[in-house]
Amino acid sequence: MFKSLLTKALLLLPFVAGQALAEPMVWLAKDTQRQFVLLGSIHAGEQDFYPLPQAFLDYWPKADSLVVEANILKPVDIQLDRTIPSANALLQAQDKETLADIAKQTGLPYLSLLHSPPWLAAVNLQMAMVSGVGLNPEKGVDIVLLKRAEQQKLPVLELEGVKQQLAVMEELPDHGQDILLSTIRDWDKMQSQLSCLISAWKSGDHQQLNELFEESQYGEATDEKLIFERNRNWAQQLTQNPDYRKGTYLIVVGALHLFGEQGLPSLLEKEGMTVTLLTKGQSAACQLAKE
């Protein structure tokens, strides 16, 4: 689904002149030899995500590379680990009933979800939720920029790659059981959070995005594997890998990887880089539901 070709009009979306409807947060991290321009991505999007902030687009003509979590346009052969227990083996009866209700709401095949690894069932449910609020994977920030980079022959560097991301998911504690349980048990709350995330991302609302980051966390071990360990690995690559020794790099990763003390901007600052928020932002027109 992520590999569908985009239209020429979509290729131009990040750069189309006009009134900016969105002002997502953009950071600049730099030292004497290099500068990293960081933009948080939502991996599925809609028309009014674009044009992207001028603070990001200004660096496009001078960029040496676009840096992403994984180049999802690159063909890759994926083999799932068939030894991982299915969701059916790990869910309690009440959770299976709730899953059946959600499957009916979303049009997803219940038995397919039930016999998938827990992490994959959770991903499919969350993608259905994304589609349900009108977002389209083909208009996600990273895929739009990847197509533009391909068209303009701008080199693309991967912080991970699709196979490494698959390994991360398969190696989650209990193979992502807590992600699936959170998705099933907090379905309505997560829908509200998703709508708020979109609004906060468009507005560049730092406070709201920080709150969403805190609200979106799973168990400690899962968060470590899914978020914090990856953030540290990325910061280490960016500051120590020879590929990033000198130049200007546009870095696009999932938006919630950029917040908190273990977010990528903070980690780069701890590595001695000067980090500046380039955008101003404003309060989002949403409010998180309180417990």
C-alpha cells in the first residue's frame, strides 16, 4: 500500500506556493561541519498537510541527502517469522469480542486479525483507524518527499530500513501484545488522540504534542524497544557515521520521535550540537480527554 506511485500533482504538494495551512515543527541541529533539518512525519496525510513549512523547504535546494527511517519505495523481500504466537493465542475472550466489534466497524477480516502476530494485528487496526479519519498513506509526508527526492535525484539515506523495522516489531516484548491490547481496549480514546495529533502537528503545538507523546506510551519495555532505543541509535548514527560527517541533511522521522528528553533533538543537543526550533507554531484546536 505504501509503494503505490503518486501523481505528478502529489509530487508537487510539499512545494506548492500559497497560503500555508500547516506549520509543523522544524528543528535545526548544527555544528561546525554539518546541519540537520528535522521534520516530524505523519505517515499518512491529507491535502491540507501541504505545502510543508517554509523553514523546511528553504533547505531543500541545498540538501545533500534526504534521511528517512526507511525508504519505503525501495523493493524489499519481507518474510514474517511464522513461529510467533498469533493474537488468538494471547487474547482473552473479552478482548476477542471487542476485536470482533472493531473488525466489523472497520471492515477488516476478524479471522485474519486473530491469526496474525499481535504487532501486525495492531498495525492493521491502527491503519484502519487512520483511513477512518480520512488520511491517505500516499499523502504521508515521508512518501511524498521520497518521491520528490527520487524525481530530483536527491540521495536518500536510511536510518533503519524496512527489514530492520520488521525485526524491531517482531522483537517487541510478547511480540507487541501490549500494543494490540491498548489498541483494542482504548479504541475510542485512540481515535480522539489521532484527531488531536493531526491538529497539533499541523499547528506546531509543542505542548499538545508533548502531552500526546506521554499519553501514547505503552509499557516501559515496549517503549524502550519501539521508541527510545531507536532514537539513541539514530542520534549515534547521525553524529558518528561517516555518511553524515559534513553537509546539509533533511531528516524526516515519525513525529513522536522528536519529543521528550529522549527525543532526537534533545539527544543531538546532548551530543554537542546546537539545536534551534525554526517554527513558531500555535495552539491546536483540540483538547485531550482527561481520565
